[in-house]
Amino acid sequence: MKNIVVLVSGGGTNLQRIFDTIDSGEIPNAKVKLVVADRPCFGLQRAENENVKNILIPRGKNFCELLEKEIPENTDLIVLAGFLSIITKDFCEKFRGKIINIHPALLPKFGGKGMWGIHVHNAVIESGEKKSGATVHFVTPGVDEGEIILQGEIEVDANDTAESLANKIHIVEYDIFPKAIAKVLSK
Ligand code: GRF
């Protein structure tokens, strides 16, 4: 059995997808042992509804130090599923190769500090890109710079808004995230 810890900051629809695809077997032989949020959010409620241990560690300077103390001994993978705090270099190194993130754009484009949520989609629209999508990648100290595991694309239409792009990209995320998690866990 592979043990997963999920970090969230928001609504947690990707977290829900992880629960559902573990249940369906798309992510085989895995269990979410712990959900951690860095602010009050619905993601914690989703964990509660699934009877999964969940804790709030308020965002701030010592977040990663406190987080490290909570990570269960036998954790195979730490999944950032809509998580907005920056993970420290020390934490990245301690769990090297075991932390993955989902980003709502086709990295290496539209990544880095300040590129999150609606800011990403606004930047894509302003740049006139014809394609966007989602990327699952390993987390390293450089923000959004780790090795890419899986990407999924969507077309950007002339009448797309940041909100419509976010909706289209969420659907791609629900497809590639479980696949990427299963892929990493199978290694
Ligand atoms: C996703 O678009 C993800 O790419 C980004 O944050 C969003 C989280 O959405 N990092 P949800 O909380 O899973 O619904």
C-alpha cells in the first residue's frame, strides 16, 4: 500500500478526484493518510467527509518545519493539489523525488512566483497563446521548475475568459492528475 499526503489551499476538487480515483482503482493500492491545509478551506471538509485525518497549519514562515513534523514516517508521495504556499528548499531536499504539484498551464510557460490561479489564465489570454493546459511536475526549490511528469492541453478560443479557461483546464487536470500519481507511485 502506498501512502499519500495531500496539501491543499482551496476548494479541493482535485483532492476529491484523488479520493475517487483511489476508490475506483485508477490509482491502485494507495491511501490518503493525511490532508494538510495552509488556510481554512473546503479541502479540509472533503477530507473530513472521507474520514481522512486533516489538519490546518497556518501559512507563514515556519509552515514547512511544522509540516515536516506531521508527515507520517511511511509516506511515499506528497501531492500539492491547489496548494498556494511555497515549499522551502530544506523540505524539498528532505523529500526529494517524492513531492509533486499540479499547475494550470503548460510549463515551462506561465510558471514561477506570482503565477497561480487566475493570474496564470489572465497571462495566457493577454499573450495571445492558442493553447494552454495543465502540468503535473516534481517539486524542486525553483518554483514550477521540476521535471514534468504529465501534461494535458486545451485550445484557447478567441472568446475565452480567465474563468472559462480555468474551467476547461480543471477538466484536463481531473484526467492527468490521477494518471501522473499512479505513474509516480508505480516506480
Ligand atoms: C488547480 O487549477 C491547480 O492547477 C492549481 O489550483 C487549482 C486547484 O483547484 N494549482 P481545486 O482546489 O483542486 O479545485
